[in-house]
Amino acid sequence: MKLARIHGPDDVRLDDVDDPVCGPDDVILEVGACGICGSDVGYAKLGGVTGPVSEPMPIGHELAGTVRIVGENCGDVARVGDRVALHPGAAGFGLGNGGPEGGFAPRLLVRGAAGGKSLFPIPDEMSFAHGALAEPLGVGMHAVDQSEARPGDRVAVLGAGPIGLSAIATLADRGIEDIVSVDMSDTRLDVARKLGATHTINPSREDLWTGLGRIHGTETLYWMENVGTNVFIEATGVGPLLADVVHRCAPQSRISVVALHRQEVPIAFMDVLTKEITIRGSIEYPADYGEMIRLLERRDLEPMITHRFGLDDFLEAFDVARSPDAGAKVMIEFA
């Protein structure tokens, strides 16, 4: 079968590999759809999780599909024909986006499925592409959880990639009515509005802080000129921007950092102290993985999927995912 793997920096290939073999504690899925994650693109650029790999590294972890083979110890957690979304962390998909397996393939071995924490049913009427959104939605949802955003807050979501868009959909679902989406791509900002953003700022045309001041107002505290925005979800990975947020946010702001910041970021802790800012990291999913599936049932996240490809066109799809202006979620679908 075909399987997408990283062979080195900027070297992604669609390889021919053997079909997976199911062990007694395992399940084999027929993959219905798998989304290309920003981490897939980042690992490809580096050639691996932190650098070039010694062996080809499979990628693909945002997926949904149909149970086709059930190990003898998995009868209590899965049946042949079940339509499910995968919890990649519970399935042992670590920093390498799948360990020895990857989701850009017709079939996927889910190791340790007998533990009962890897597979979550999706409704019959939900497409596999929408089911595959559960994983990125969970990352954005947890970022919102970490921010403790609530109705009445003035929120800015920095970055309108799939994680930022997932955060926007979660915020809107929770009744938060003042959501600013910030991105350099008008295509992504258009998607953000469809998912619930009430304002958008493109910093290539308007200074971010001028725009936030226009929308949320400004105030002065001691020597600091602040905007009125009091919740930030940082989904860009741009270090200087995070430093600016600390410097310009409202007093008692809450900042949730969900982007990968691979370089150290200098933070003015006098500002943190004086304004009593809370900064929290976000790298997990909500405790209940089913929460994302229920949100997908309530809200239409179809606008997030801007490109669809078949597996044979994976390399073309990956090139699209590398382009920040191309759109939002690039989805690989299987016939």
C-alpha cells in the first residue's frame, strides 16, 4: 500500500510498504480521510521531529475511518464496520505523528486499541472529512480552555490556520461574541468570519495594535499604552508578536500559547507583573475527546476544509499545505 513518509529535510515521499498486521490488542482502520497538520509540514522542513531522521518517518494523525479488523482482545471497544475518529495521543501517536504508523495510507494499525481510549464513534451522517477535524478542533478547543475565555471577554485569535480557526469555532460555540481573527491571508480571514469571528485584521494592511485599539479601545496604565483586548490565543509561532502581546495587552489579560515557538522569546516580566498577566501553554486535548465530535454535530465546520485531494495526489496536496496563503485545512480523502 501507499504511505506518506519523511525521508529528510524537505523530502516527503509516497512510498510502497507492506499492509499492516493486526495484533491481539490492535485494530486496523480503513482510513476515510486524514488532514495535513501544520506539524506535518514543520517536521518535513526539519526532516524529522527535531532534525533529520535515520529511518523514514510516517506522518498523518488527523483522521477518521472504518474499523476493518479487530484484534481478539478488542471486542469490547470496537466492531468491524464502526465509523470512528482517532485519538492520536491515546493511540501512541507521539511527537513523530504516528510512531511506526501514519494516517496518509489506505489502512492504519491502531496499536493498543484494547485500552479503549483510541477510537471514538462518529455519527453515520458525519463525513469522514468532518470526523477528521476532531483532532485539530481539540487542539484549538484546549487552547480556549486554557485561556478561560467567557462571554463578555474581548478575544483576539492570532493566526487563522486550522488551530486558530478551531479556537474561533469553539469560542463562537460557547457564546463569546467579540472575537477578532488576525492573519495575513484574506482567504483564511474569510473562513474565520464564516466560523464565527466578528472582526478581522490583516496586519499587512493595518497595524495590529491600531486595529485592536479601534475595535476594543485603548487605555493607559502607568507608562504602558494598552489595547482593551483581554484574551489572546497565540497560534502563529512568531516570537516577536508574543512579546508584543505581553507589552500591549489589557491589564489582567489571559494569554494562551498553542503555537510551536521553536526559538526563545524575550518577555518583559515587568509588564507581566504590573498588569498581572496570565500566560499558559496549551499542548493537549480536552479530557473528553468526544466533546469535539459533539461540537462537530452542532456546528458546520465545512468552511475550514478549503482543499481536498486523493492519496495519489498527496505530494501536490502537501505543497498546498506548505503555502500560508493557499487556505486552511488540506484534506486527503479515500474513495
